[in-house]
Amino acid sequence: MDRLGPWTNPPRLAVAVSGGADSTALALLAQGWARDRGGDVTGYIVDHGLRAESRDEAATVAARLAGRGISSRILTLQGLGPPALQEKARAARYQALGAAARADGRLHLLLGHHAGDQAETVAMRAARGPHGLEGMAAWSARADIVVLRPLLSCPPETLRVWLAEQAMAWVEDTSNANTAFERVRIRRSGEGVPPVDSSARQAEEGEGAEFLARHGVLRPEGFALLDAAAAPLAALAALLRVLGGASYPPPRAATARLAAQLRPATLGGVRIVPAGRLGPGWLLAREPAAMAAPVASVPGAQWDGRFQLNAAVPGGMLGGLGAAAAKFPKFNDLPALVLRSQPCLRDAEGRLEFPVPAVFSPPAPATSLPFFS
């Protein structure tokens, strides 16, 4: 744990707890570590609401944690269903966990992925390119939390033996036997792959971060400027990911071709055009045609993977300004491309409000490196 820091003082940790052996062991281990340093742990139990008994199961997990002095919250998801159920559930789960951690003022969110999960992940990602062989990161930054996986080197059998020694019960997830899921098939076949060394990727990301510090400007309106004719692959990939509101950058080969010679183009839902009156180099901004559909304007609403609403308009919708940008000439200090991709609110009668109390908050920062080697 110490090498995953630095930590808040005292450490106040959030742990995602499914009730399975891995996350249950992590909750107990994290509690002991935090308590020794004057801190505490809160468990977040996600109820996906997909089975009638899931609510009672979540309550059982909460009771078990309480029996060990660990407070917890049950986060109930709604609206999940096919198609792509597993992908939807994963995205909703991470969004709920991150929102809960932010609301509770907990910077660090711990996940219970172990060595077996890592080997399966590497096997699943191997087809995506060489970086997939590095597996899951032990340390990764999100918009305003840090996600940690302290157990990546720990075999699952070791965790179960330790839990038994602690006389702590856990539940077995029935989905772990469902061969409809790729991960389960890999687990049963024994075709998991150990991760390769990630030092080359860390060096590449470090080069990209240094380049952006020298040659880039990322604006809170959700656009960027680059005063260079070319860019390191990692730097351009990071900007395209952030400005496009995506969790992952566009395909590596296409990004590499564009990074070698910056030019007018659209990639990953981001347009690259000459910076014009904003200076030398290039302007990178969201392609208005690629913006997401409007979402309900509830507090904390996330739109287009880029903006988070900090207030509510009852019955309103948060979406892109688009062609309505022409109605706001006083904002002509922003390039037209940028203005069209700004968030606005529309009420039930179609009345438009702009600007709005929304902040640029992509899924993860453009650059972030762990504090350990």
C-alpha cells in the first residue's frame, strides 16, 4: 500500500466490495492499514438491480462489513439491460463508485482485482496491441479520484486462505460460472497471460506529459492548443481522449500517423484545425456532429464524457449548443468550433440557457503518472 501513495493524512479510503472473496479481503486489509495510520475505510456495495434477491444480498454484505467495524453504502443502479449488458453494468458501476467517493470526500478508490484477474485481462486485451499486454494499472487517475488495485500480484487462492483464517464469510458470484462471458472462458481454459513490464509505456507517457507542458494548453472550455508541427504519440492520444470525452484514445496506428505530421483532420470525435487568431499551431476541439445526445439536467449530470453539471433545472436537458451558437455573438472570443460544442440547457418548452454551471470534467486527466517506479 505504501508504494501506491502519497495518501491523504489521515488516509480515508473507499473500497468497492462485491461480497466476493477478493473485495472482502481487500476491505479487511485496507481497514487494518488505514486504522494503523489514524484513518478509516468505507465500503461501497453496488446493487445492479438485475435480480430480485440482489438487494438482500447487498444488505448481507453490508452487515458482514459492519460486523468488522467497516461502514458501508449500498449504491443501487437502475435501467440496466441488454444489449451489451456487461459493458453497461461496468460503466454504470464505475460511475456510481466514483460519484460516491467524490461525495464522501475520499480521494482513493480501491478495487479488488488480483493476479488471476490480471492474467485474464491481459489475454483479453492482447489483440488490441502491445500495451494490452501490460494489463490493468495498479495506479490510475480519473477526473478527481485515484483508482488503486493493491492486490494485482496476489493469487486468489491466497486471499481465500487468509479470509478463512480471519473467519470471514464471502459469497461466490454465480456469473463467474457463466461461459457466455469471455473472461470466464479464459479462466476455465487456463489461458491467462502474465502482464509484461510497463516501463516502456511509462517512459512514453512521461515524454508526452513533458511535451504538453512545453507546447500545449488545455482550456477549461474543453479545447486545446498545440504550437508544434508534430507531437509525441502519447501526447496527441491523451488530448484526443480527453477532448473527445472518451475513456480510451483512438486507434494507435491512426493516431501515430497524425502525430507525425499534424494537419487538418478529425479523429476520435475531435477536429484539428489551424489555431488562427489564437496563435501559431493547431486548435483541437470536439467535433459538434459527434456530440452525445442530451441528458436530464440533474445535479452532477455528465454529458458527452466532457462536462459535469453542478446545478439542476427541473425538467431540463443538458446538451450541446450546436447551431444555436449563432445566438450568442458576445461569446465570439471563442472559436466557432468550440462554441458549438459547449454545453447548454433547454427546458421543456425548448427555451435555451447559456452559459450553464457545468465544468469540463473528462473521465481521466490528460496526463497522470503514478508516484512510484
